[in-house]
Amino acid sequence: MKQSQMSGKVGLSETIAIDEKVKKLRAEGRRVISFGAGQPDAPTPPEVCEAGIAAIRGGATKYTSPGGCLELRQAICEKLERDNGLSYRPEQIVVSAGAKQAIFMALAVIVDPGEDVLLPAPYWVSYPTQISILGGNPRVIPTDERTGFKITAEQLRASITPNTACLILNSPSNPTGAVYSREELEAIGEVVLESGIQVVTDEIYERIVFGDSAHVSLASLSPALQKKTAVVNGVSKAYSMTGWRIGYFAAEPEWAERATALQSHLSGNPCSVSQEAAIEALRRGDASVREMVSVFGRRREQLLDLLRPAERLSLCPPDGAFYAFPDVSGYFGRSTGGTVLEDDLALAGYLIEEAGVALVPGSGFGSPKHMRLSFAASDREIEEGVRSMVAALGKLA
Ligand code: PMP
Ligand code: GLU
């Protein structure tokens, strides 16, 4: 079969691939505990589900405006004002099939083939692929534990060239859990304004922060930064609505207008029923969000405690999102039954076979020394799975 050059370069999303592998093993009757899936385990709040059911019964089953129905875009404006102190009009909002598509639509408007997109690593798996699909070049800015996996303003300044189209900034971060402070963002914001680059901020984990960490939206720091930024968010993580596929971005009217025009030729519009459910999610109280975050906080502690005995593993504790991203390179080169585990992929394979636990290898996130564990799993799964994983690591010679 003839394949386009672009499609030939795109493999299945590394996070989704792990989930698919777990599904396959389970279908074969294997018991596997998954720390792969990046989605809250709680059900979607019942009132939100009811709003979806009412939407079907009430006939909200037809095409909507391509960038999302007006009432949802209004509810998103209210949310951005209430939670982030950001003023937008509904024509500045584009609703897409999940934050994943919203990021792509925002990038599609501003990235030309051959241009560079700055990407702090470790990064979420879909960013470099989306940039490549557009013909752009992902330009990685490496970070590690020494700066809490965050880029500095100096690093950003040194990475910008006349060929830079934009920066993608994800805080709280998937996979590292890093959360940028207001001061760090102010320093980054200065570089953004002096260079004139644009920014796509992925804020999908904004509600999931621990301890003293607080989410700050870069765009909220000044009207000038707001103009330069597309703020991406959605209902997937905060309201446990990953399957409903509703995300959005907010930006300058022209940016939103261009993306809406593109989307009108791609997906047409986001799912009408899901849009009605998302209105309910955004307008109702935040009780379910607070409860979910307190559960994640507890599981985070549980996970950190259980990982402590793994001597060759080191972990920078996450300040947000629901992922731990330990450095597992201390186990590379160790062996099991004569087979040497050379890298993160081999180690992930060993942990599925030996311990029955699925993790996502770090290479997909641009960081092959690490592996990602989602703690959006039940307390029991965390207890059993992490013990089993630590025991398996201890057996490596
Ligand atoms: N950004 C990040 C950092 C993510 O982890 C995810 C994964 N859910 C998304 C965007 C996409 O979210 P959605 O499910 O709304 O498409
Ligand atoms: N974002 C989640 C993750 O990183 C869900 C899977 C995906 O969309 O990549 O695991």
C-alpha cells in the first residue's frame, strides 16, 4: 500500500499503546495492574451524565456551530474568568474533540512547515507528533530533576531563533508533575514578550495540584501575554470525562476564527451531546473535583511510600497531575535469567511479565531514563501493583 511520508512517521500514541497492550493481555486471561492509563478512575459525576442523557432525549443530536455551541463557549468564558482571571468573549473560544485536538487546532493556525516549536522535555507524547504532522520541527529544551523538570527563562531565551514559531508549556506537567510557580512564569513571560513568540499553554491538569503548589495561567500575568497565548484546557481530567471528548482553547479572535474554519472541514463540530454535558460540568459546583484531588493526594503519598524500598530508583515527587516519573536507569544493564535489560522498553516488558504491572516507558516522553506510573488507580491496585513491581526490581541481578 502506498503511504504518505507523514503517516509513515506516526506510530500509535505511546500511552494509548500501553493501554491497548493491557486490554489484550487481560482478554487473554492475564491479570495485569495498569499504571499506564492517564485518566481519573472515578466515574463522571452523575449530574453530568444526566445532562448528557437529557441532551439526547431533548434532541441535541444535530450539528452545532463548528467551534462549539454558544452556551458552552459562554460557560467556558465564565470558567476562565472565575478560575484564571482571564476575560474572553465566546468568539475567542474553540471547542474540540478533547484537549488533544484543541492543541492541534491551536498549533495548526500558527506553525508553518519548517518552523521550530520549542518543547520542554520530558513532554507529553502527542506534542512532537502533532508538530511533525504540521511539518514543524520539535525543538526540545531538555530539563531534569535539578530544576524540578522545569525550563528556566535563560534556557528559553537561548533556544529562541528567528525560525521559532511557538513554545508549548504544560503545567502541571504530564509526565513529570512539575508545576511552574508565578515567579517562574513571570520570568518566562518576559522572554516571550521580548522575543515575540507565541505560546500554547496546556492547562488540562490545572485542578490537580498538591500541597502548596498552585496553578497559574501564563496568559493571566498580563494582557500582552494573553494576546500571545492559546490557553488549552478541557473537562477530561477535572470532571473525569475522558471518553466524552471535550477540550477547548481560548485565544485572540483571529486565532480562534482560523482554527474554527479548519475544524469546520475536519471534524465539523465537537459531539453535540458531550457539549451539553460539559456545560453542566463547568457550571456546577466543584465538590467532585475537590474530592478527587484529595483522593489523588492520598494515593500520591501511598505511592511515594511504597516506592521508597526500590533502592536503584529515584523520584522527584510530583507537585501536580497524577503521575510519578521515577528515574529507573539504575536498573539498566541488570539481568533476569541471562537476559540483560538494556533500557526502559526492556524494563517495561520485564515488569509486565514478572510483576503483572504496566508502566509507560520514558522514551515516548523524550526521557528514556525514566518510566511513568499513573496513580489514577485504586488504592488496592497501587498497594498490590507497586509492591509487586518493587519485588520484581529487587530480583534483578
Ligand atoms: N494534554 C495532556 C498533557 C494530557 O495528558 C492529555 C491526556 N489526556 C491531553 C492533553 C488530552 O486530553 P483530552 O483527553 O481532553 O484530549
Ligand atoms: N493523556 C493521557 C496519558 O498521557 C491519556 C492517553 C493519551 O491521550 O495520550 O496517558
